[in-house]
Amino acid sequence: MSQKTLDGLFLAAIATVTWEAMRFAAGPVDVTWSDILISLFLACVIVNRVLDRDSGLPRQAATLAGFMLVFLVVYLCGYFDLSTREALAFWTKGIIVWLAHALFLVFGVAYVVRRGTELYQRAIKWLLAGIVVCSAYGLVQLATKVAIGLNLDQLVVGTLTLGRGKTNGINIYGQVGGTENIYRINALTGDPNHLGVMLCLPLLMLLPVYLADTRGRRRLGMLLGFLFFVQVLTLSRSAALGDIVGLLVLLPYIRPILPRARTLILVGGGGAALIALLYSTSHFVHTVIDSRTSTSGEGVAVHFQFYQLVPPALDPNPLFGMGFNTFAVFYEFVTGKVDFGPHSFWIATLVETGMIGLTVYLAYFGYTVLSAATMRRSESDYAARLGTGMLAAIVGTAAANFFYLTMSFPYFFVMVLLTIAGAALYAPKRAPERTAAPEPAGTLAM
């Protein structure tokens, strides 16, 4: 397989990683476009390595392989805690999907480290491009629904997935006055909260890059403004939590490059004044804001109810949990739904993999955070800014996942992949080899 073809498969997989709605039924599991591309990439890389008798892995990829093997052992131990045939089906499905993404993480890091900074920068741009396409689709999705009542998913997603994708259309949150629908953009993710939390990644990762040169990167600033606008239209409180936590992580590092206090006050004050005006004059806006800021609604109660279910779910199997990917089976008696997640990645990890599984994941998460911190110390200013943004994006996403579930999705595996590979390529000791190279042109250097 040629290098160009491998690069194409790798970049295409990354570009489509947030397009969850683009899926096909394939036996016991549904596979997305990204899953298909990931599988093709893995098959080609493994065949090439076998033919070349190449078993070497960079240190960072070998470390990740160690983590994945430990995870696999934990998940296999959880098999003995399965109590129903339905739980076995969920466990099997979860293992198959996780294994593909885990292998992509290991081989992807090895591939990028070997290929160098040029492919790394292209991967960042392709991931961003895929997120932009997803977000732009969400705006068109909203416009067509409001203007002509068209479910764009049936036309686009249905056609491109032979009717197997998520064609449920834009999310309708509720109504105002019994006539005006409140829409929440879900775009190609199929869920507004998924989209909102996913957008924490580009917003937090690229904010330091933009702030370091606001005049030289005006188009990047406009792009971040567009993505933030889309995130607001998701009405996701989990995404808002992720943004806030991520900004708190960023604050010590970006304080020296922030605009002047007067500019911040004018911009912040203007935005607050506009929101206050809309809140006081528009019944629609007033109702939406009240609904999404209330802490006594049914949605908030459901999120906290999941935490109350942890002790009874964990009690029979405290070490290895009730079985990977089986929380929906346990919670079915409450929801009546057969495929309903716990709305919290951390609850899912604790309940499904037990205290040992959570401990292993915290170690893995800590390794990812340390890798972002290593990249942040790079002598290359650009890499240091990108590493700072990745650190904030990882921590912000983790915070958002206390009340939602996206860290098990393939896009987070890609986030970890780029973080670990970035640390390997831009570690301080290797900075002299890279500082002579110009900052990457294109989207990020706008």
C-alpha cells in the first residue's frame, strides 16, 4: 500500500470522526463512515508491517499499547459478572467497537510519529475541517427545517447511508406558547449534547493559537466565532461546563496575550447587554434561557439520579463492575429503553468496569494530560500554544462528561492520539530540530 493511500485513509478517518449519524448496520454492531475508514487503515498498516517484518513501536505508542492491554484484561474480567444474554450482547458489541478504536489509537500514534510534523499538522486541519462541515450542516439543517419544514437528514444522511443512518432530523427541545418549536442543532452527530461537547475540542484547542496573533489570524478568529455560535445553538449545558472549566485551565497561560481590559469589558459588556435585551423583550428567548438555566427541571434530576444508582449497581461487583458497555441493561427498568446510556462517562466507567477499571482509566487520563503538558513546554511557540489548548480541551471535555458521555466516542480517541503524538514530535529536547521549520500554513495560520 502506497504512503499516499495510507495518508489518505488516515486523514479521511479523522475528518469523519464526528459524523456519528453516517452509519450502517453491520451484524452485531453499527459502523460509521469513520469506523470503515479506520478498519481499512488498520488493515493496510498491519499488512504493510507484516510484509516488512516491522514490529517496532515508538515509546509513546508502546505505552498506549500497554494501557490498552490492561483495559482489555479488565473488560475480559468483567465478562464473568454478566448475568443475562442481553448483557452479553451489549458486552460483545462494546468490546468489538472499543478494540477497533484502541488499535487505531496505538497504530495511529506510531504512524504519525514516524511520518513527522507535516502529517501531524495535516491531521489537525482535517479534523478541524470535518468538524466545520458537521457544524455547517447543522445550520443548514436548522434553516431548512424552519423555512420549509424539511427533515434534511432524510435527504442527505438517508441517501448517503442507504437509509441506515440517523435520519431523525433536528432535535426539538420543546415549544413556546404551543406553536413555536425550540430547536437544538445536532448536525451529523445525531445528538445536540454530543455536538456541543465535541465543539469544546476545537474551541479550546485553537483559542491560544488565535490569541497569540489576533490580527494575523483573523479568519481563524471568525471560524472560532462560527463554531461557538453553533455550540450555543445546541443549548448544551454540558458543553457550557466544558468551556468554563477549559477556560479556567487556559487562563494562567493566555493572560499575557489577552486583549486589553478595556476591549474585554466592551466586548463582554456588549454581549451581556444584547442577551439582557433579548431576554427582556423576547418571550421565546426568555423561555429558552429560563429552561436551560433552571436547576430544578426534570433533565437535571435525571442526571443526578444516575449518580444515585451507582451504589446498587456497583455493590455486587465492586472490582470489575457489571460488564463493559452494559449499563443500559441495568437502567432499562427505569427508562423502558433497551439502549440508554448513563449520561455520564465517569459513572459508566465506574459501574461497568469497577474500581479497578476506573483506576486504570485515571492513570491513562493522567498520562494524556502529562503529554499535553509536555507539548506545552515545547520550544516551538506554535506547538506550545497548541499543547496548551489541548490541555484545556482534554480537561474541559472530562468535566463535561460528568453529565454526558462522549469520551468513549472515536473523536476522543483521536484527541488523545493527537495529544500523544504531539508530545512525541514537539517535546522540548527535540525542539532544535523543528524550530527552523516555519509554522504550518493554511487553516491554523490564518
